[in-house]
Amino acid sequence: MNRKVNDAQLAVLRWVSEGSDTATPVTPTFKTTASALSNRKLVTIDRRRGRWHASLTELGAYYL
């Protein structure tokens, strides 16, 4: 399994580690990238009541 992250994924990981403010997204496709990172267990995503929030996992912190 390829466990490398590309530049866009790394930018989103950093952004999530800083609090993932959806008012100032790091890339236009941040939610898509975060979803891919979630599938790889690098972030968790919470989509409750119309709000979107991502959190870094321990594995995701490893890449930072």
C-alpha cells in the first residue's frame, strides 16, 4: 500500500492540524481531499447539522 501523501494532501493535513477553518479553506477541493484522507485514516470528518469539521488522527500527525 502506498502511504505517501501528495502536496495537496499534505497542505490539507496541515490545515486540519491548525483547526480547519472552513471560512478559509486551504484548497478549492479541501473537502474532497479531506475525504480521501479520511478513507486512509489520516483524518476524521464530522458533518453534523450542516457543519463540517475535520480532525487529525494519530496516523495523520505522523505525516506532519
